[in-house]
Amino acid sequence: MGKLHTFKGLIEEQCFDDTFEALNAYIEQNPDKFAGESNTIDDPDEAELSSMIMQFVTVHENPNNHLKFEVVVSAEIIISQRMPHSYSESDGITQWFSVECSAVLKDGLNHFQIYDIDIYYRHKQKKEGKLSDYLVPITYKEMLDDVAEDFLSRHYPEALEKPLPIKVEDLVERMGLSIEYIHLSKTCTVFGQIYFADAEAKFYDSEDGVYKQKDVQRGTILVDPNVFFMRNVGSVNNTIIHECVHWDRHSLFFELEKILNPISKAITCQVKEGKKTENDGTPYEWMEWQANHLAPRILMPAKTTKQKIEELIEKNEKILPDAKRVDIIESVIFELKEFFGVSIMSAKIRMIDLGYKEAEGVYTYVDNHYVLNHSFELSALQRGQTYTISAQDALIEYATNLNFRAIIDSGSYVFVDNHFCINDSKYIKFDEIGSPKLTDYALQNMDECCFVFDFRLRDNKAYGIQYYSECTLFKSAISNKIVETYYDPSEHNDEIVQRAMDLRETVADIVKIRNSLPAEFSKTLKAHMKRKGCTVEKLAELSLIGPKTIQRMRNEEDYPVEMHHVVALCVGMQLHPIFSRDFTEKGGEEF
């Protein structure tokens, strides 16, 4: 990639003389503007421009490649005043000017015009329509939904009237573009290209195993069928919208480049190491950031998507009246994905963007599986935080974070379903083979029992796929190592530590009870049933073991106990893990 050129550089190169001439005429006609600017000249009657420097250019976009821009110049001026006795006094001053201009940037800079000149006063520029010095729109995160709505109002207005899926082929046709599917690279590091001029495009012939060239016309979108947009996060729809955004918002950048760098023909959408914010990095990175963030907002515009979400929530609450809120949200995300033609993760991220924070606990994919749906107090989790951590990141944190290691070594926590949870029977239960699981209570109150982790997103070098949002853990659903997770001694985590300590004191009492239990399995069963106030009939219902079998286990010391019955009794009586271990050992199972 060669040196990028600025619009200021173009104006200096092509319009300096015209600007100098117009400014000089203004100065000569308005010498009185400079009264009081000199220590020796009080009331100048003549003024002349000596030299000028273009300090900066502020550009605003208008339709059809029309530009309005302010050129701010610092000028060296010679002012003169006739004195009594027929002689003139002169002095040199420096003055800044605002030169208001317009032009058309299309196959060169055309119709350059200066329509106003005045003394420059620093003022606040409006954000709307402002372009960078490279003619890339300056777009902040809070503007994204408005920008997406503007795009749709011009190209697909019906999507703003009611919820509907965008037919990307129709959109492409309306914008005068075309689509071709072709392998763009051998290693899938390039997922799309948009051409702003007729050119020869390089593609990979997978049959021959070599790169080849083909002619493409201006306005052609090339999509690699093996990559699509960000692999599993997006879809071919997202890819195509991504390229349409480039065409709609970034053509001025290429018009500028074509003047000073004629070989610039296309935007190649690929991923480089590092995560950029909205206006950080090179112009190419700005453009990718914008296209990445706008594509899902165009496919799922804010107003109509909220409308659809509320409609789906209402429908699912009627169909599933006893379902938990988090399970309702899971169903809504799936239906949203089907309706708008996006991926599960895009639908989830969009819901979170639109304020449905409970979607954080749904469809969380890590270590090659989806963790169980979970919910929490919505104010408990901040942006960039999660209750979920991969096994690899957990090991790294344990090895490198001494504070975290000391906390885990206390034995008060268990790593279960990719969460670090307080090890207490209120939150932890055991399945038929003795593996720990989160209780329903824990899954519905994760903020009460699980550590929060901060996470940082980064790129995937192996696949060349960049994650477009700032959301939650989607590691292997997209590809490996997209999110890195860290323990932070936050106020929430301090509360979890304190709660675990309080429960540990309770555990000490439990240990005393355990030590007082009989040595025999049958007598221990009787003791637990008495302590829990549990009848044979009630325990049979809770454990799904026949009452006669329970009676025999209670009364016959030599009765051959089957381990699946022992585990069922632990589950039925909701025994604390300490009691469960003791009970299973007395039943003949050593751990």
C-alpha cells in the first residue's frame, strides 16, 4: 500500500493559486478589517496579501459527490496607512481566514468555487456529514443507528416502515451494483471486495492451485463463498451489505485516491491484528470499522427490530407461559435470526445493542459447546464483562494471576459449565455420575454466586476473521481464540469472596454434623431423612426410587446398594456436597 493522500494536499496542489487570488482580492477590498491588529497602524487604508499557508480543511459531504469545505489559511499581510505630511506607514501582520468553497469530486476535482471569505473564528463544527482529511465519513458509535437509517431511507425505505428481511439482491440492484462469487485468496484471509473502477481482479483458482486475473467492472462486489462475512458471526447477506456500505460511504475516498494514486481500484476486506475504535487507525481501518458495524444495523434497523423483538417476546410468553425469561429470549433470538436472515450471534448481539441485556446469558459458546442459559440482575454485568470463561483462559489466569490463584486455592469455588461458582449446595448439585452441575437457582441468579470476568476481543490470525462487536464470549462458534478473559478484583467479585467465606462458616457446621453421623449407610440415610423431615413416600417421589427399595436401604444393613440409587437419594434430598461425598462413600463408592 502506497502513501495515502489527503484532501488538503489536493487543494494545495490544484487550488492554491485560485485561493491566493481570491483572498488577496478580499484583503485589498477590506483593509478596514485589520484595524487594531498592528502596533503602528491604527486605521489601514490599504492591504495586500504577501503569503499564505493552508492550515487545515474541514469537509462536509453533499449528495452526488458534491463537497462543501472550509479552507482555513494563515496569511501574512502588508497593511499601510497614509499619514499627515504625505507619507505612508506600513506594517506586516498575520491573520487567519476562513475560505468557504465547493467542488465536485468525480473523475477529478471539478467546479471548484469560492463563495465566501471572512476572518476565521474558531467554532464548533457539526458532526453530521463531516469527512476526515482522507474523505472518509467521521462516524461515532452513537451515530451508527442514525447512519444505518439514512442508508435505508435512500436505498430500501420499506425496511423502516415495518419489520421485514432485506433482500440483498434487490438492494444491490437498486444501488446499480453486481455480485460475483469467487475464491479471493488461498487461505481465506479475504472475504470480500468492492471495485470503484474497472480493473483486473486477482482470484484463486482452487482447481489449478494458482492465482489468476479476471476483468471486473466498476461497481462489482466479489464475495468469497468459503468465508462469507466473519465466518459464523455473519452470513453472505452481511458480506454483501458490508460491501454496499463501502460503496455508499467510501467512494469519495477512492475518488481522491484515483487522482493522486491511479492504481487504487478497490477495497479489499481482510483482517489485520489489532482492534480499532471508530476513528482510530488508518483510513482503511476506519472504513472497515464502519462497514462492520453498519451492516448488522442495516439488516436489523433499530426501530423495526425492536418492534419485532417485542412481538416475538409477547408471542413466546403466550406459547410458553411457564418458561423462564432467559428461555423466552433464547427462542426470540432464534426467530429473529430466521426472520432477518442473519446468524444466531448477530441476532443476539443486536438484541444486546438495543437494550435487551438478558440476551447476554443465551447462546454463549465456549470450549466447543453452548453453556446453559443463565440470567442475572441486569445492573450486575457491565459492558465488556462476562460470567463465562474458557478452560484455557481459566488456566492462564490461575497461572499468572496470584490473587486469583489464592482465591481458587481456598477450595470455596468450583469450575462448572465454564463458570467459577461458590461451592455450596444452594448453587451446586451432582448428576447421576457425580459430576457437579449448576442448580436452577444458580442459573437464574448468576450474579449471586459466580465471578465476573473482564474480556478483551482480538483478531483471529489463523482464519483472518475479525469479530465486529463488543459483546460477549463467542470463541469457538466463530473460531478459536477470539476473546481473552481476565479476573479483576472488582466490587462484585469481592462480594462473591465474602459470600463464600460466610458459607464456609456454614460448612464448618456441616462438617460437625457429618462427623456425628453413623458409620453405616442405612443409619446415615435415616439420619438425613430425619434432619430433612423427609418421609419415605416423599423421598420416593423426589428420587424416583420405589418406597419399598428405600425401606430396605433404611432397615437392612447388608442390603446391596446400587450407586445410581445413592446418587438419586443425594439429589432427592438436595444434600450438601460434603454430605453427598460421605453418603456415596458409605454406599461403597470411593472418590
